[in-house]
Amino acid sequence: MDEEIELKLAVAPEHVERFRRNPILRALKERPASIEHLVSTYYDTPGFELRHKAVALRVRKIGHERIQTIKREAARGKSRMARQQWERSIEGDRPDLSSLEDPELRRLISPHSRKGELAPVFVTDVRREVWPLRMGSSHIECALDVGEITANGKSARVCEVELELKSGPPARLFELARRLNAAVPLRIEPTSKAERGYSLALGAEPAPRKGEVVQLDPAMSVRDALGTITRACIAHIVGNVDCAHEGKDPEGVHQLRVGLRRLRAAFSVFGDALPERERTQLAGELRWLQQELGPAREWDVFINGTLKALSKRVADAEALKALAEAAEAARAAAYARARKALADRRYTDLLLQLEAWLDGALARAERGAGTVGGKAAADLLDLPILAFSAEVLRARHAKVEKLGAKLRRLDDERLHEFRIRVKKQRYAIEFFRNLYTDKGAKRYIAALKELQDVLGSAHDALVARGLIPQLEANATVPAERAIGQLEGWCLAAVRHDRKRLQGLWQSFAKLKPFWKTA
């Protein structure tokens, strides 16, 4: 078994020739590029049992040679780029599992082979151009794949760059990717050819994905827990980019922004353990991307939430229709802005910086600056996560309590700040959730969620009111008739939610914290 460390980057078809002529490739290549024609057939059962087990089985034709490859996703918490791979030459065009030595893989695949259940599902047909590169002590294979995937009479284009680390430190892989991206616009490719082939076979569109539950071990250090949490957040972000880019399902942008907020929250939660320079730079870039996606989400909520609620109270159908048209025009512009950001080199560079930091800088990071619970920063990254999490939750709870005690007197701006504090505490608890399993934790989380839901409802109404000037700028006369009613509805909604908050806060304030500090 080998562990493959590979980074996939999509390149626009119109930039392929520009990529081939990239002076970086000429400067780093160890020998001239080679060209191969690769035809790979992927096999599975009729019920896609291998796919469900995160296993990909293919037979690749390279001239007269046949190479059988089995790939399996890396364990949860490891780098997205790392995958287990078994590869060997075989005689025929169909899978041959007779010499498969790995016992677990034999258990997963061999029964289906014996029953004759394995059949072709899709085929990839690509022209591969490969440049062997050297950067310092790292040897990297840069492959440009151009071709297509076919399944059930349908096809999808392939145009991507694969950077595979052959030897040396992974940091060079990211350095190369960032240099290539600076020369030719590239985009992180979140899905493998196998995943795209299955989607094509199933006729599946890009779908939104919720974040995975973070699984921490109480014996973990702060450093290990931070790596696990950050990788989960990155996977959440990357897994929603295609859906957000298409813009057909509002949940795509929403989940992408949730992933960004979770990652920003993680940097805040672990802030005292991180070197300030890295934390500040990465947090700033995450804030930029979240702001670029923000208007698309705001108009989604306005159209799918606020307008629907308003329609039950306004009888003027013509005015509502005109208002909806003005909102749809604004949403289209907001989604264009979001797509532009996701296609920007800056977005790709941000993800590459995050991956480089995870796989390199975090592992050998100097201890941060600051203290937690009287501990010097030099010890923070190697603290047990259980002690660290308890202190973080205590400190954030105190911040929530400080503003919650003044809830009746908070203006809209301070109410927003209270909402952010509640949300940050919720994210911190989600990160550390499986470290605490008692009933007190469940009660606390349920009460915090109720608070967050009502604060979110009030926030949506305040945001909707803030969108009125944009509506007025493009509104027709009929739409103007509904705008006044919209403003009144927003004010009433905020008043209603403020009243609900009083009771919820009183119930929450009575709860005892479930974490134990040393």
C-alpha cells in the first residue's frame, strides 16, 4: 500500500495552452514532458457498494499495458490530499483481485468479484501531459489532464492539473501550486474523477453538504484537535463550492458561509495558541471571502423568507410581484459577485495557504503568544484538549452572560454583537461536543440553540430592512407601494423577537455550565 499525496486543480479550457507554456514548468522540469493517452474504466456493483465504502476500483489502459488501481479515502482528520492506493499490472481488461494482499480490502471487494457483481460504471478518456519537477529536495509530478468522462451516454469535460508529491516535504507542493496559480488562474478541484463519474452515472447535480461532526479524542493535544477541526471546516467549505457556484440551491451558498464562519470561529477559539501573524492573515482572507458571499445569502433569505412572510399580510399582488422582481435582480447581481470571488485566484490561494499551514506550519509551529487559565503560551499547543476546551467555554460563556444581563437595554448594534457571542459559543461547543456527554451539556446546547434561532430571526429582519435602499433604487411604482409595508413588517418582527428573547434568556441564565475547569 502506498499513500498518495496529490493536489487537484481545475484549469479553464481557454487557459490550457497558457499553462503549457508556463515558464515555471520550464524552469523546474527535470526532463522533457511525456504524453500518454489514458483510458480508465471504473467498476462497481449495481448498487454502488464500493462507492458507499469510499473505495474506487479502476482498470487503466496505457497502450498495451493494463494497470489496476484501488484507491481509498484517508482516515477522517487526515489531509484531504492523502489517499491510500494499491496499484499493480494485470493481464486482462477486467479487475483481477487474486493477488490483493490487504485483508480489509479483500473483505470489502472480493465477495462482489466472486459473485460476478462488478461491472463498468463509467470511463475516463484523457490526454495526459506530465512534467517531472524538482523544487529543492522535493520531487513533484505535474500532470495536465484534458479529456472527458462518459457514463450512460452522457459526458462531462475534464480539464485539470494534478500535482503529486513523489518525495520530499509537502510544503513544496503548496509553494508550487501557489506559483502556478499566480501565473495562470487555477481553482481547487474538490471532487475526484471517480466522484464526478459517479455523479454523471447517477445524473446527480452538485448538492449542498452539511459539515461533518468533529470527532475529538480527550487524549488529544490542542495542536492535534486544531488540525482535526480545521480540516473538517475546509472540507465543509470545499464541498459546497460547486453547488454555490451553480446557484440553483440557496443552501449551497449558505453551507459554504457556515463552513467559513466555523473556520473563523476555530481561529478565534484557538487564537491564544496561534502565532499572531498567521492567524491575522488567514482570518483576514476568510473574512474577505465571507463578505463576497454575504449579499447572495442575504437576498436568498429575503426572497425565500421575508417576502413569503410579507405576502401573507399584503393583499396587493401587483406590488408584491414588482417587489419580488426587484429583489430577484439584486440577487442575480449578488450571485455574480459570489461566482467572481470563487473563480478568483485569491480564493484558490487562500485554500492553498490553509493546507500549507495545516500540513507544515501547524505541525512545527512555535508556541503562540498569550495565556489561557494562567498557562504560558509556550505550553498551549501541547496542552490536553479537555483542559483547554473547558477554559475556552468558560471564558466565552462569561462574555455571553455579560451582554445577556443587559438584554432589555441593547440597541440593534449591541443586539447583533450579542448574537455573535452566542454563535461563537455554539460553534465552540460543536467543536468540543463529543468531549462532553452528560445531560447538562444537552440542556445547555438546546437552550443556546433556541437563543441563537430567535437572534437569527431578528437579525434577518434587520438585514431585510437594510436592503430597502437597494430595492428603492430599482423599484417600479407598484413595488414602492409594498416597500413601506415591508419596513413596518421588519420593525414588528424585531419587536416580536425581542420579547421572545427575554423568556429564553431567563431560562438560559439559570443553567449551570457543564464543563469542569481545573
